[in-house]
Amino acid sequence: MKVNAESKFYKWEVVLLLWVAFFLNQADRQTFNIVLPQIQSHLGASDSTMGLLSTLFNLFYAITVPFAGYYADRLSRSKQIVVSTLIFSTATLFTGFFGGLFFLILFRCFGMGVGQGMFGPTYTGLIAQYHDTTTRARAMSLHQTSYYLGVIACGLLASFVAEKAGWQYAFIIFGGLGVIFTVVLALRLRDRGPQPTAHQKDVAEENPVAVRKPSLFEAISAFFKVPTAVCMLVAYCALIFGLNGYLTWMPKYMKETFDLSLTSAGFHSMFWTHAAAFVGVMVAGSLSDKLAQKPSGARNRLLLQAAGLFLAAPCIVMMGLSNGFVIVCAALAGFGFFRAFFDAGTYAILYDVISPDYYSMSSAILILFGFGIGSLAPWLLGIIGDSFGLSGGIASLGAVWVVGGIALIIARLLFFDKDSAAISGR
């Protein structure tokens, strides 16, 4: 069937296609964390060694994204999504067949890191091509639900398969599904023609030769000249640092603290957070778009994000310090619901202050620093776990999120109006 990229329905098909791809993306990533106790036993490794494996994945991921963002803005975002999905799915599949430490580094850290690094800065730019400010936050919030459901499904299926058949089969199942879906993406996913800004139209009319793709230096420089974007970068680094620590160690922490089976620990550590986040992101996405339609209302998206980080912080502390199973599950749910307030607005806010020429590259810069700095969290918490236990390390992540919330308040009060006006030409 021929693809009509200008159809009013196709912009939502794009969201659906990327939703499934991101679902598999996150399921592949989280499988390692869910079956970590079995892999750790298989290797006879310490907590710090397992944390270092997660750190290496995040570093390869972070190193890849600037190049991916640069080429996504210059070439084809849809083709990059197809290649990315094929790489990370194949790497996941091969992880199930080769279980030694060297192959875990090769496939899990390098292959997955590069493949998913190509995906991260690309899908947001593709959604932004099809959705303007009237639907952008809703489209991205809807897409974000794939992350939550991917982690939940992985928590259930990967832990069940690992207990019944062995941890290798969890990688084989998710990796195989991704390889198959790559064919669907290749057949249906398309770029939309570039939508020039008012300034670009004026320049093109006066001098068509002057309209060109920006260089890598120009793209990076454009980001750091925008104070709102820099404040968002600080907040995003705080968010990812906390999430990486939680995703890596919470399944093991609950297994050991409450004497749960692998399946039960995988379920409870992921389900309550991401089920609540599913609800939270749909609420926050609609609210964010409504705020954007009011006079000067777009800047209040920053308040919504900051509130999410501030309200999630005490939930993180309870996750690490409470000895009550019900309280920890409730804290996980609160943590998920409020963190979704940040998820709903990240790229919608960023694209309010960044030129369309730099959409993918600006996303890449967020991911580069976010996952580069956040990659240290699993390793640092692993070191803490070897010496003192994981409880205090997990609880300390709440303070990191407070710092992120403060950065967003500064952006809201001091910078957003000026930066947004500069992009819109007012």
C-alpha cells in the first residue's frame, strides 16, 4: 500500500509506528535489568561489575547520539529509525545466544548502545515534523506510554521466561520481535517534507542559495546559546541519573529486601511505577497543550515539569528507606505518576525555544549529557551496594531530582519568554 505522508491520519500512524518501535526499544533495554540477578550469578560478578556493564551501555549510547542527531537533521529520520531498530534488535537477539562477559559487552553494551543511540534523538524530530504546537505534547505523551508499557511487559515476560527457561530466552524473544517489526517500519515509515520557518521563507525568497543545512558546530552552538535549553539540560541530566539508578537496581533491591521471587520482584519494581506513569503522562500531556494555547502559557509547561520532579523526590526517598512492602509500592506509584509530568513536556518545551533546523541535534545534546552523566548512577550505586547496601543509594536519588526542579524554575522565571520570542520572530 502506497504511503500518503500528507494524509491527516498519517501523522497519527507515525506515532503508532514509533510507539511500537519504542516499546521494543525499552523492553530490550530493561530485559538486562530484570534478569540481572541471574546474569550476575552466571558470571559470578560483584554489584560494582554489573553496575559497570550498565554504565558502559549508557556511555556507548551517549557517545552515539550527537552523530545520530546531526545526520537525522540532514538526511532521513525515518530511515535512521529503521536502521536503529534493526541494530538494537539484532544485538538483543545475539545477547541470548552468547552469554559470556565479552559478548555481553559487545552486544549489550556496544551493539545496544549504538542502535538505541541512533533512535533516541531521531523519533522526537520525526514526530515534531508531523505535529505542531496544537498536538505536539499529546502526540509525544502518547508515544511516551510505549516506554511505560514496554518496561511493564518486560518486567512480566522477561522475569517469567528467565525463571522457566533461562535468562537467555528473554533476550531472544524480544530481539526476534524487533527484527520482524523492522520490516513493517521499512514499508510504512516516511519523512515529511521540511516545513520552513517564516525567516527561512524570507531568506529563500531573497536568496535561494542561502538556505542550507547547518554544520555540526552551528547545531551545537545554537543549543548552548539558549539559556532555557541549558536549564532543561541540567534537569534532564538529573532525571536520567535517577532513572538509571532506579531501573538498574530496584528489581534486585526488592528481591533481597522483601525475599521475592525474580518474577515477583521484576513485576512490583516496574509495574506500579510505570502503570501510574501511564496515567500521569496522559493527564500531563493534555494539560501541557492546554497551557500552551493560553497567552504566554507555554512557559508554564516548565512549572508542570518542575512540580513533577519536586513531588517525585520524597517518593524516591521512601522507595529506598521504607521497610514496608505496601509503602514501597505506593512510593513507586507516586514516583511514576509525578515523573510523567516531566516526560510529557520535555521535547515540546525544547522545540518552543529551538529552531526546527536543530530539532534532532538538540534532542541529541540532551541525551548525550543526560545518559553520559546518568551512566554513572548504576556504577556508583553498585559501589554503594557493595559497601553499605542499596537502600541509602536509592534514597539519595531524590536529592538529585530536586536540583533538576530548581533548574526548571530558573528557566521559567528568567529565560523562557525571551528565548521563545527569539524563535517565533516576535
